[in-house]
Amino acid sequence: MITSNNNKGVFFIAEAGVNHNGSLKIAKKLIDIASKAGADAIKFQTFKTKNLLIKTAPSMLHQKNFNNKISQYEMLKKLEISYDDFKILNKYCKKKKIIFMSTAFDIESLYFLKRINMKTFKVPSSELNNFQYLKVLSSFNANIILSTGMSYLKEVKNSINFLRKNKQNIKKVSLLHCTSQYPAEFKDLNLLAIHTLKKSFNLNVGYSDHSHGIMAPIAAVSMGCKIIEKHFTLSRKMKGPDHKASLEPHELENLIKEIRNLEKSFGDGKKIPRYCELNNRKMARKSIVANKDIKRGEKFSFENITTKRPGTGITADKYFIYIKKKSKKNYKNNQIIKE
């Protein structure tokens, strides 16, 4: 199972994607930000445009919204980073003590990422049903994070079965629920599908978020997700197809902080008083006390005993047990009963 740097809790992937705008300098700044924010990994996108799509491939909606004057091919070509630059980024991540990850969008790039010793491979939603791609990936027998955006449950099942048939260790496979729209509206997130994936495959399940803000990833963690992926950028004002659906640095830092706080709040699940409650437990709960002066040998009754704070005497749940019992002592009004 893929786990956080502290060997438990949520594995947080800060998704830089192509928000470097083709600049190695910006890519390094993104690594700095992700490392400072406390992310476990930063993830880029590795591709050779010529291997990814044909020149006449139409643009997706969020790409058109960014710039409808150039083709998808031209746009991606401008965002392409060389393999040599990725080697530099990989080394820089080691220096900054953050895991380097990148999503390969073509088979040549898959082999490249294997050569630079990347340990965990994120399969983008677009390649979920690309069995040529999955065949190569299964030969690595590496950790795989399989994103399920745009997919039917049957397609997810088919891909997992294909990986299994090709001798991929399925215990090394995690699934990400995802809505492949940039940005995705809250009404389209369908977070309950997280439970569906868990029940259907008994695999580690996470969530890749493309909505605005930090609410949805936090909700996903509360639903048991162990991997969270979220896009971030230097500034949403930058030009590029994914900046508008990304968090800015302070928001990324806040999201990770809130997730870590949420993890702490889960506790161990045992329903017992927490250490911090023990004093309040004594002061806030009630004891049986005399409601009037009581003489030794007199029977306790509804008239002469009641319950009041503090809870340092006989606990209030014993009240009815003491009714009609004989008092062993003399008590003054408001004195705690101690038999």
C-alpha cells in the first residue's frame, strides 16, 4: 500500500501537471512550494507530443476555454518538458526531500520514467483502457495508482483483470476516484463512488480532485481515502489550461494542514474518555447528594436525595439503587452521599 512519509495516513500528491508552462525554472519553484507545504510527492506530466496525439485532434473544453485559437497539439507542444529536464527535476526533488512523480502519457515516456527509477506510476484516466500502455506498465511490477475518471465500473474491472493476467501484483494497485473536468462542479463530484470502488475491488482507494477549493479532498479523507491528489500553481492568473482549476501556494499549504488535522481527529476508534476529559468528567457529572438533612438509619427517598455536581461521589446512575436503602451516616443538606 502507498502511504505517507510518516508511514501512515494520507499520501498527498501535489499535482503540478503542466503548470510549469514549459519552464524548468517554474517547475523548480513548484517543487519548492510542494515541499514547504508538506506534500508527500509532487507530480508532473511526461509526454512527447508527437506520441500523444495526432495534429488534428480536437481540444478538450477546458483547453478551448483557455485558448481556442491554437490546436491541442500546438498547446501541448508548448508545455512539453524534455527528458533531460525531468532528470534535473528528479534530482531536485531528492534535494528537497519530496517524492518525484510524473504521469506518462505515452509508452516511450513510461520507459523513460522507469529508467530514472521512479517507484510509483500514476495512470491517468485517459489511459485506463489503454491495454498497450498497461501491458508495458505491468512488466515493471511497480506501485500503480489507477485514476478512474470518465470510466464505467466495468471498465475499471476490465483494466484490473488485464493487469492481473499480465502478472501485476494487484496489492500494489490503488484506485483514484476522479471527475475529469477542469474545474469540476460540486454536483458532478459523485464522492459516494469512493465507497463503490472500495466495495467492488477491495483495494486502496484515493481521490483526485479538480473542484474549486479544499472542501472535496477533506470530505474524501473523511470517507476513508488514503491518497489525495490536487492541482496547484504559482498563481491562477498565469496563462495555461490548468491554472484556473488549481490551488495557489497558501491554499495548498492550508489543505495539507487541514488533512493532517483531520487525521489526528480520527483517533483509535475506542469509545473511552480521552485523557483531556478526565478532569471535566469529575466536575461536570453528578453525584448523589442529600436534598435535606438525613439521619443515620433513615431511608433514602425521592425527597431526601437528589443528584448534583461534582461527580466525585456515588455516580448518578446509582440513584434508584439507593432509594429505600437505610443511611449509614448522618448527612447535612447538599452533602455528597458516601456510603
